[in-house]
Amino acid sequence: MTMLAAAAMFATVTGSALASDRASADDAVAMVKKAVAAIKANGKDKAFADFADPANKDFHDRDLYIYVYDMNGVAVAHGNNPKMVGKNLMDMKDNDGTPIIKSFIDVANTKGKGWVDYKWPNPVTKAVERKSGYVEKVDNLVVGSGIYKP
């Protein structure tokens, strides 16, 4: 009986620790709002450099990072994969066929901000996982970050 209780307690503690490794929806929204403010206050060049710098904890927190696309689908900043910058990714789809960047742009253009569900590699676990990306439109840009779902 004692072993069962200990196992249950370990599972609860382990589950809580894993949950804290994942950012929340509120964390993602807050990071995007901070990124939008940085673009407006410091200009695109400085903000994009900050988004790309993994040492900048304002824009890199656990599994959160900032990505920015123009309205044509070109990545202009990416906090997790700098190789994407400069590439037109409008037609990129996830494993289920969801047009990720096109969906970001559609939400930005129709609502100004909102969430898009898709699958994407988690920088912490390295596995492709379900993700919800929060995006906001700023001028001719879509600024986003997203949370991974267990």
C-alpha cells in the first residue's frame, strides 16, 4: 500500500514538473504582446535581432519563441529556426495538411489576432507535437508564438 501511495505521489510530482516545462496560452499571448511592443518601440531590425537571439529571455522561454511573417508568407524573423528567415513559406503545411503560414495570415487579416492549431517540432522535446499559435497583425506583419499541447 505504501508503494502505491509513493508511486501515485511520484506520478503527480512528475506530471506537475512536466507541465511547468510547457508554457501556457497566457504566456504565449504575453510574449507576442511584448514582441509587438518591441517592434513599435525599437524598430524591426532591432526587434528581429532580439527575437533571433536565444540568450534573450524576453523572447525565449521554455518552449516559447517569436516568429514573424510578412503578408506574402516570407519569414522575416524566427526565434527557433533562423534558416527559415527569407523564405516564402506560404504553402508550407503540417503533417495533416494544415496550411500553417496561410492560416496565420488569414487570422491576422480577418480578425487582427487569434489562434491557429497545427503540428510542429517542439524545440524542447524534439518531437512533432500539436501546437496552437497565437498571432497578431502589426502593420504588414504577422507576429506569433505558440504553445505545445500534451
